[in-house]
Amino acid sequence: MALQWRWDEKCGEAVLVQNNEDKTREFTLNLYTGNAYLIMISEYEENGENMYNLYSFWADKKHMENCLGLSKGYDNIYTGYQTFSKFRLDMEKCRYWKQIAPAIKKAFPDIAIELY
């Protein structure tokens, strides 16, 4: 499956915190729906150009549960040196917010979730 999204399909943001040695960095990832359950994109400017990197995506509900370590035999791929500290979901644009919000809360009990 090739991921596809439109830039006007932004449906939220997530704050990712990474701890490397003695340095803590915080990133804001923009969330999109496109042809997946959720697509996480890091957007930035470099040398005057808009750039982006695909951080992660969830193809469907099962894939989300596997990535979050909610399925038997799977570990949360977003823990260790990194974690999410906040998720903001637009209830109008995020088709699966009713499934995503409880899964995020279960995977990250201390996370702040904002629905707007």
C-alpha cells in the first residue's frame, strides 16, 4: 500500500519527546488521514524549502494496536528513548478519533489528549 494524503487533510498534531544521552528534544508531528488510519509527518523548513519526513503511520486499527503494544506479543514501538506527551485530534477531520484516543491513552497513561 502506497501512502497517500493531501496537505489539506491535516487532522491533528502529536508532540514527540526524544531523550538521547543528556539531550531532550521535542518535535511536533502533524497528523493526516489520507488512505490510512493515521499518518504522522514531521514538517520543517530547510534552506528556505518546505521539507517533510514520514515518521510513522497506522494502516488500520490492528496495525495501530500492534505499534502501540496493545496486541499480545507486541511491544510499544514509541517507547524507550522516545514517547508521546500530547495528542490533539480534530473530531471533524480524523475519521477514527473514537478508536485512536482510547488506544493512545491506554498505551501512554500520562498523555494529554485534546479533542477539538
